[in-house]
Amino acid sequence: MEFSKQSEGDFTFLDEDLERNTLSALNMMRKNRHFCDVILHVGNIEIHAHRAVLASVSPYLFELFSSDQEQKRNENVITYKMNGGFEKGAFQLLVDYAYTAQLEIPGAQVGCKTIT
């Protein structure tokens, strides 16, 4: 946390932990399915999330959610079937990244070759 004085009578408070704490709280809410307003079907799994979080990190999902917003305005939770050859485990990793700012890819899923 940082306090600074800008001019006579003005103060600025900068909470350097707010972004991390907010993302952490949103991730916990997602895991507990609190306030989730979208369900993504990828293969045979359901991924519950918040449209605003996913749209903020993915132009593709931003467009998908924006185009359907008018049609589904009165629904509390919107369900999307994700077509297009998404691998369900990889898609889950990307949703996790949106909430944690950390991309964790198991070694078995990394598709690179060792150069000798």
C-alpha cells in the first residue's frame, strides 16, 4: 500500500495488492460457483465462469458473449457449447489462467522438442 500527497488536501492511496486479491477472490467465487453467469461446455465437461473475466482476456469470447447478449439478456446463466475442436483440458487451463494470471501446463501437454 502506498499513500501520496498530490496537492493541498488531496491524497492518493495505491493498493498494490488489489489486482491480485481481486483476481484471487474471483477465482475462489468461480471454484465455488458463486455469481457465475456462464457455463462453457467443452466436450463432456462444464466450465463455470464469469463472462466479464473471460471476455477481458479473450477477444474470441468477448465477441461470442457480445453477439448473444441481446438475445439472452433475461437469463441469469448463459450456456455455450464450445465447438471447433477445443481440447477440454487445455481450455480449462486457459480459463484458470484468466483467473490466476498463471499458466500451468503439465509436461505431458507441452508440445516442444528438446534441441540437442
